[in-house]
Amino acid sequence: MPTPRSLAEDLRGRGDEEIVRLIQSRPDLLRPVPKSFADLALRANTAASTLHAMSDSTAAELAVLEAACALASAGRFSVGNIARGLGQPDESAAVSDVVQTLLSRALLWGSRADVRVPSAVREAMGKTPCGLDPVERCHAAGIEALRADSASFHRKLAAAPEALREALVELAWQPRSLRRDRGSDASIIQWLAVNDLLATDDTGEPVLPRAVALAVREGLLIRDAKLEPALPESDIAIPEPEQILVDAGHAADQLIRSMDRVMGFCAVTPIARQTNGSIRSRDWQDAAAMTEADSSELGLLLALAWHAIWIDDDGSRHVRTTIEFEEAGTLSREERWSTLAQTWLELPSCPSLDGAEVLKAKNIPEMPLLRRQILKAVQSAPLTEIGAWLAWYRPRRSVSAQVLLATLAEARTLGLITVGGPAPTIAELLSEPPEQQVLANTIRTALPEQSTDLILQADLTATALGPLPRDMEQRLSRAADWESTGAAAVFRFTPDSIRRALATGEDPADLQSWLAENAKTPVPQALNVLIEDSAKQRANMAVSDVTSVLNCDPATAASLLAAPELSDIGFFELAPGVLGSQLSSEALALRMRQLGHFVADAVGIGVPIKSERSVAKPDLKISTSTERVINSLRRVEQTIHPELHPPEQLASLAPHELRAVLNSASLSHHPLWLRFSDEAGNPLTHLVEPLSLDDGEICAYDLTSNEIRVVPIARVTSATSVSD
């Protein structure tokens, strides 16, 4: 098969599956959709696309590319030439595989016997790839003799003084101009001149000829080319996959329960934000203390909840739970974990490093990509060698040690990494496109079985012998404080915790009855006394932060409404014993205490808010079908112009009607008649097959003119399906 004459011809001759692999490895080539194979080749050979593709290349791929650029300046070459330049045998499978990968990504083109390098790749590699002068500047007899008999050159080099040989070797690998006034250079210049090997650059300065440098290197283009990551042998015993999955399940369960604790805190005690978006220091400390979470874990949980729209700002710079969180509560444990894992994968920051500034953290656009690289490294290398593997896998996309360690810690919190190694859920999470249900099914079998076993003790503690059902755990956490978390959680009943439960509407008798029904041991007398005493001292009013709502008995409410000295509070009756106020809950509670009333601590009533935000998705536009684009490119190459008869009348459509028709055609791949104005303002009616709908434009294969056309929607006046 002859070598193609250009990159466009090379792409044109590839099969559909090969073009699909090219676009999958370089998705930027479809933005915007190319109009022909020549356009596709031109875009693949641009500096921006090439640099982006090289950033997604391994150290082995970059070494082969650099060697190819060095060889390209001297003429045609084959895969065997590249292998020899890297110190490998001609038939090296490692080099052959890398070259094949680069050919499939259009970073090289041609054939294995005649490899070509795109101009953008040569420019990206610089003027002296592999440290070699791209021009052979010496045509002296000595160079011709060297090429004819390299053994003679090496005998002369061996006979030279040792200091001269070392200087020549250093110069061969690190080329530079030679200076006659420098002592070490003077001896090199004299030796090269005596052997008729001296050359000069464009400025007349003496340089080491390319052929001499290669001879000194013994033909090597790159020393110690890293065709594979250099990782030491690990003698650490790898646990059984079943044990890894069990550990992952326990971590996933703990994440879900920790999230419920944080959400419960936000529902009862909305977290205040400062004007710059960061969380108020006191609220941050209170949240950490109440949820038993350290700073990094709390930051991760709040970031996940924020981006999943489980919490949001209520408009008064307070963070509350949302209706979306209430709806997520109806999902199973595995589905909630799957949602959190996928949300984490797309987070635009590293939340465990941000602390109280987690909700105002500056976005890092490449963070989702770095997170995927780190998870890929976890799958491919021992945990102790992840940094080294990443340096080989993506040498042009460096990951700082701080971000690497923080990301690994977050992955452990989610249960993606265990002590024994990566969990199988990583593979499902990294699949393209990710399947949430498949991910949920993978973790479901690993989640620990829930238990209703509850042990009540005389020291006012309750010990759960296993993960409690969600509703049971939430009710218990309202009446008791978390003392320790884990598989066997411990809760402690205190006067404050009981008063908090009663203030949120818990009936003392119901609480005692519920504890007696669910505990495996009798309710201790001390706990019964604590509940009864707290009920006797129960506040005669409670303030909730819903534009301040005061709950009390009807008689007290009537006296407060009638008191003229309280007119500045602005009380208004919502219901018997329920008053509203314009003051904040904190200010209203303080005022009531000053009047001698016993007021429970301000609590929220847990009413979720409606968020105006939407969950960020990787791609909200109607995606471009790669197969349809390739099919359109093939048809453009055929230069067929069928005779078509457009309808005589096309009624103008309102903008929303037009958008609906275009959306439907793009999703169903159905052709339609499109009436639009060209650049000169002339009305046209063409039969088109939509390829994508994005950024106010429709890209389609135009059957009338046999081309791929992009039309601004603003120029479209009407559209109708062919079937219509």
C-alpha cells in the first residue's frame, strides 16, 4: 500500500473505526464539526490541538515523537530507525505499539516503513529535537569518511585524551556553540579540525556537526527512553478482592451517614456565609464539632452537597438544605453514594484543601481531568508509586504533591481506595459515559447490612451495633449527640440534646416509647428521668429562623401581641400560639430572654428551600454523533448533487417552535427542510441532516449543496420535517 501524500489523504483512507478512535482520543477535532477531511487534517495539524494532544501523551509517546522529529530533519525513516535511536531492537514491540498509537492519534502519519511527522508536532518539539542540529552543516571529507567507516572514527576518539573524550560526550548530548577563547573548547575545535570534522553555524561560530554528535552517542537519539514506567517490585501482600470490596462498602456507608449528619446540622442550624462567600468561622467550628468531622472531611462533604444542589444559599447568606436533598432521601443507599461519587469526579476544586472557604473556592478547570488521571494511576501502580507513575503517564500535566495527597484522601473517604488498593468501583466511575445504575449496583453488594440493634446504658449512652436505618439514625441523632462514629456508633443523651429534640416537636412520651420499642435493653431509669425533667423545664416558646417564627402557648402569644413595648418587634399572628417577626431568630430569642421568658436555643424547622441552581453536567448541549459526522464527511467526498424539490411554502415559526423542531431533528437524526438566509441575505431552502445544535448554531450535512454547513439559528426562519 503506497504511503499517502498528505495527512488529509491519510485520514481519508482510514476506516470509520479508525476515525472514531482518532476523535475519541482528540475530541477537540469535532469542535466545531469539520466540513471535509482536508478541514479535519488542517485542524489536527494546528498548534493548539497538537499541544493539547501532546499534553495527553505518555513519556514513551513523547520520546518517540521527539526521536521522529530528529529523524525527520535528515530524511525519510521507518519504525526501525526510531527503535534504534531509542536503543531498542528494530522489531521492538514497545516502540511499535507506541508508534501505532501516535499514528491512530494523527500525531504521526504515513506508514510504518515511511513515517511522517506533522509540521505542528515538529514546531512543538523545538528547533533541536533530541539536542541535534536539524541541519548537517559539514560536507567535509571527514564526515563522508565517518559515514563510510564509523569504526575508524571511534578508534580516533579512543586515542584522544580522556578529558577531550569526556568533553566531546558532554557536548554531543548538550550541544552549544564552541568558543575559541575557552580552554576546553579550544582542544575540541583543534581535534575536530585535525580530523576534518569541524563545522560552523549561521553566525560563523564553530559547532559540533550532527553526524559527529550521533557517532559519539553511538546512534542514540535519547538516553534511557522511558518506554514503560520504572516502578520497583512491590513485596506488599495484596488482599483478596472480596476484602477490598468489603472495606470500600464500609467507607461508602460511612460517607452516606456523615453526609446525613452534615445535612441534619444544616437543616436545624443554617450555616452563615460571609460576604466573600466563605463560611463564618464560628459556624464552621460548630458544624465540625456537631458532626464529628475534621476540616478536610467537612469541606469535602459541603462541596459535594453544594454541587449536588443538596444545600444552597437561602438569599440571606445562610446555607440550608434543599428540596433536591429531600428528594434524594427517597433513594437507596447505593444510589445516593453513586450520586456523590459522580459529583466528586466533576468537582472543579480540591475541597479538602479549602477549609471554611470551600463554597467560595476558585475553580480549577483541569481538576476533573487531574482527578481522573490520579484514579487511573491508582488502578495502574502501587499507592506508594503513584507520583512516579503520573510523571510517566502525563509528564506535561503535572500534579502537585498537595493536590495528589488531598485527592487520594478524598478517594479514601468515598471508598474508592482502601488499605488494600483500588476498589472495583473506580473502573465503573471512569467508564465513558458513566452509568450511575451500574456504579450503584457495584457498591450495593459491598454495603454493610443495616441493623436495628440499639443498646441503652445507664451512663446515658446509646450504642448502635451496626449501621442504623436512615430514619432511625436521624431520629436518634435529634435526641442525642454523636460521641463516636464508625460501624458501631455511640450517642450520648444530654439535657441540651433532649431539650433540642423537644423544641423541634418531639413528644416526651413518644420518645420514651420509641426508645423502649427499638432498644435491645430496657430504657435506663436515668434516661427516663432526664426526659421527664427536661419536659418539665421545657421552654414555653421556641424560635425558628423562618423570617423568625415564635412558638408558644396561645395565652402568651396574645400578651406579646398586646404589649405596646414590643411594637418594634413587629409581631404578627400566624396561628394560635405561632407568631412571626421581622427580627432574626437570634435577636428575637435574646429579646425574649431579656423579658424573663425561658427560650429554647434558636433552631430551624427543617423546611428545605427551592434552589435556583441546576446540577452541572459535563455536556448540556445536544451532542455530536461521531458516526454521523464521519458518514457526512464520506458523502461530501463523493461530490454528489442530487436533484431536490423543496416545498413551495414554509410557514415562519416562533423562536420556541423553531428550537423545538431543531431539537427534535437533532435527537432523532431525521432530515428536515431548513429555510435560512445566507451571508448575503439571500433566502435559501435546503434539505439538511442535523449533526449538532450548540451555541446558537446548527451544524448539518446539507444534502442540497453536498457540504457540511453551519448556520446561525438567528438566520433560520422556518424548518419542517421531511415527513411533514
